[in-house]
Amino acid sequence: MQQIEELIVSLREEGFRITPQRIAIVDYLLKTEDHPSAEYIHKTIQKKYPMVSLSTVYKTLDLLKEKKLVNEIEVEGEARFDAHTDEHINLVCMKCGKIEDIDEESLKEIQSRAARKSKYLILKGSFELFGYCSNCKSKIN
């Protein structure tokens, strides 16, 4: 809850309107372990706020992406969103589109080595591995 309040205060201080719909979108993203599409977020939020438009969802997601508060992951031409912006690996199923987060300490070492080799100042990274989840893999064999 504190994370949502801090985010709302931050956005308000920067002059952004804070509506109940925008709060609901942020709250949903912070609480879900899924990586939903904008359309899925819209359907979910609409249950409580029937007047929320898909455009509001997209505008809120664009703002959150701009502020580096959500990551966008492209899965088979569909944008999916992840509010868990800490360093982790996204495992993406190429059959059903499921995305799972895996925390991996070695990512920090990979980033350090890449920074040393390239002389880049690396501020943030994302890492996706594509394959088949256990459920889809069993159907392929």
C-alpha cells in the first residue's frame, strides 16, 4: 500500500491528475504477478469502474512506462506489462503467452561484465527467455 501512496504523491507533485481509475490501474499492476495486456487490465478495472476507457488505460501505461515504473514486454505482437521493475528474468511461453518472473542474482554480474567490456554506463536491463512452459512443453512431446 505504501508503494501506491508514494507513487501517487510523486505523480501529483509532477502535476499529473490522480483519478480513482488511474489509482485502480496502478494498484492492479502492483498487486498482480501476471503480465497483463492493456485490454486485460481494462476488462479487470471496468468491473469496478465501468466508465473507464481503454484510452485511459493506455495513457496511464504510457505515463508509467515514461516514469520507468512498468516494463513493456512484447509477446507475439502483443504488449504486456510488468510493474515489478527489479532485475529479473522473464520466461515467456511461445505457445500460450504465459510469462513468469525468475529472480536471478547472476544478472547483476552479467550487467557488470557487459558494462566493463563495452564501457557503457548501464542503468537498467531486461532479460527475456523464450520457450515453452511445462504445460505446453508436455503437449509438444
